[in-house]
Amino acid sequence: RSLRWILSVNNTLLGRLTIGPLVSMVGFWGSEAKGLLANEPGVRNAWGHHLIGLVPVIVLVTQVGGLDFWVYALVVAYPAMSLLMLRTFAEHRAHEAPEGRSVIVEFCPVFSLLFLNNNLHLVHHAHPRVSWYQLPTLYRSRREEWQKRNDGYVYPSYLALVRQYFLTPKEPVPHPLIGVQDADSKAVNRDA
């Protein structure tokens, strides 16, 4: 019951920005710990590279920058992860059609630059090899087509997203398509 409550709070934008980084980290570390214990290929190697890269960052922050590590973690790293949660909150939704799952957030000059135009997420998925700075032109050239392709999953700005979901859950818990996918699998198996 408490996990369901945490996940429900995490499905509001306020929850995603405040507890979302912690929820994400706990899930990630749990998954990685299982991978390490099961000796999954590549997991130890990835963590080795991460730790090697982490050492100079910690030295730079603590020795050169003069910050205590806990200050860096709480005042820099956690808020940075929270900002990432803003982007990922909107990026996808539950939808039966794959192209209907990826968002378009049209106007956000600061966030567009910060997120490398990932606010035009459907366009990015459709053309993953296109440079980030070319996505806005590609979107504007076929704006109506893109919006039709993603079944209207469009916000004029991140502010509109905040207004709609600040305290309102975006998706229900559990995922709304779990039963639909199970029913589709059974129907396919019956027909085969």
C-alpha cells in the first residue's frame, strides 16, 4: 500500500520533481545490484568505468571547489536529477500505438536547449540520426503531420504540463495498458 502511494505521488509533476529522483535511484540501484550479483555481462565493466570517471569529479568538487560531498549531492546532483525528471515526466505516455506514446512540447526555448530538443520527442524517435539542432526545423516543416502521428500528445509549453499535472497523476498505477496487452496476447494465441 505504501509503495502504491509513493508511485501515485511520483505520477504527479510535483512528486516527480521532489521524490522522483529518489524513486528512480532506488529502482536503478536495485536493478544494478541484481545484475552485479547475477554476474550479468557488462554490468561490472560499466560500474568500473563509472567509478573511474567519478573519482576526478569528486576530487574536483571537494578539493578544488571546496564543497562537502553531501552538499554536492543534495544541492547539485539531486536538483539536476530532478530537472531530468521534468523531461522524462512528459516524454512518454501509455498509448496502444507506439507513435502515440512520444510527446511534443512546442515552445520552451530554455528547456529545448537544455534538453537538446528532446521536447520534440516523437520527431527524435522517428529520426534518431538527425542532429538535435535540426529537429525544430524538421518538426515545423510537417507540424500537423507530427501531431496527427502522435495522436495529439502535444503541449504548447512545459508550463502547460505543469498546470495540468502539478498535483494530478499523469498515469494510473499500475500501467493502464497491462490488461490490454494481456488480452491482445491471449487473442493472438487463440487465433494462431
